[in-house]
Amino acid sequence: MKNTVLLIIDLQNDFCPGGKLAVAGGDDIVPLVNSLGAKHQHVILTQDWHPADHSSFASQHKAAAPFTQIEMPYGPQTLWPDHCIIGSKGAAFHAGLEVPHAELIIRKGFRQAIDSYSAFFENDHKTPTGLGGYLKERGFKSVALVGLAFDYCVRYSAEDAKILGFDVEVIEAATRAIDLGGTAAATKQSFTERGIRLS
């Protein structure tokens, strides 16, 4: 697995039970993620990292409810409960996550005016995080993805990795979905259409 990187997506307190944007069973995947991490020589973590006034928070839009959708300059945006605020306990990685050999942490969503689901691009699909260049410069050819949530940050990270020319696998047992209005099924369909392996 020398040319493969394991991307552990947003395994943070706020996405686990008891968190501000909890994904059902989000903490159940931690032991498997740790096991997969131990089997991969190369591991990278991503971390949602929002300012308190982030534009994707429903609290920043008058009378807007969480999980509704609005139009932003870069396209449709789901509004979320306040979560993963910079430096907060909710933004910290789950205490059970054990990947001491992780080589890099990519923080995303720190620009106030734009959200970032993907580990590779902001939600305008143009502004890069730098991860794609980092992986290519180091000679990696393939990525395997785990973490939270399957139908948002894992999905868009996987799709962008494929667009950038990487061989992409998503390890479904080591993810959990939010599943808003069928987003989990739509994610699986997208993976099939794009040639992203779901194992």
C-alpha cells in the first residue's frame, strides 16, 4: 500500500453521538478506522474547522432552520447547526481515534463565506485545499476513504479525488451517513457512475 493514502474524514466529536451535528453511530466506526489506519503506512486526517459566524450555520440566517437549503454565490448550501467551531471540544478528534503516524491534518471550512465538504476543494469546486497537489507531489496514486459523513464530506472528497485522477475506494463499513432525503442512496449511485469502488 505504498502508493495508497488512507483519508480519515472528519472523525470529530461534533459528528459523533452527543455532538452538535451527530451522525447516528458515528463513534461505532472508531475501532475499525484505527485498525485500517494501522494497516496503512500513509494516513491523512481532515478536520472541519469553522469560525463561530460561519455562513453555513443556520444561526447566521434570520429565521432559517437547520437542514434547510439556501442559495449561496457558489450554489445551493444546506444550513447546519453550529458545529466544529475552531478550537472547541466539538472540533477535536474523537478521543478514541488512534493513528499516531498520521502525516498531515487538512483543516477545511475555515473561510467564513464558503463551506467545504471535500478534502480537496471548497464548495465552489474551484478553491483548492492543497491536498491534491500534496498527494501528487509525493507520488501517491490511490486513496481509500473512511469517516464522517458518508453522504457529505466522504462523498465529495471521493468524487474530487476521482476527478483529480486518483484511484478511489470508499470503505463503507468505516463510514456512517446523515441521509437527508435519500442522500445515502444518491451517494452510492454517484459512486457507481463515477467508477468509485465501494467496499
